[in-house]
Amino acid sequence: MSIPASLMAMPANVKVVSSGYFAPELARDWFETEAGQRQVAAMPRRRRMDEDVLDAALLHLLSAESRCMTDVDIRIDDGQAL
């Protein structure tokens, strides 16, 4: 990820969490179907992530400790992007 230098003068930091597939309530039923099971079986670690794996990264990016971080993309995907 790269943002233009002209945006660096703005009072905002750009921080992104790129997640893999997890099972939010909306998608939970899909992963129980035969097609959903095939999708999970095709993943490198053959599992979905739980929603709570994103919590620590999100809390850090929202905290004062990350105030000087910008142009950050944290990938939390359990190897699914490989």
C-alpha cells in the first residue's frame, strides 16, 4: 500500500487491516454448505479464522501508540493469500 506524499499533510493516518475469510454471522451458513466446505478445504490451512483474531490489530491501530503509523496494511489471513 502506498499513499501519495501530498496526502501526508492531512491530519489523518491511513491504516488498513486486510483479513482473510472468517465466519461472521452473515456468512456462517454459507460455510456450512457443500460449496462452502469445498472453499475451506481449498484454503492452505483448511480452516476459517475466528472473528476475534482481528481484535488485537484493530485495537492497536486505534490506540494512541499507533499515532505515528501511516500507510500501514496489516494482513491477518491465516495464509489464505498464499
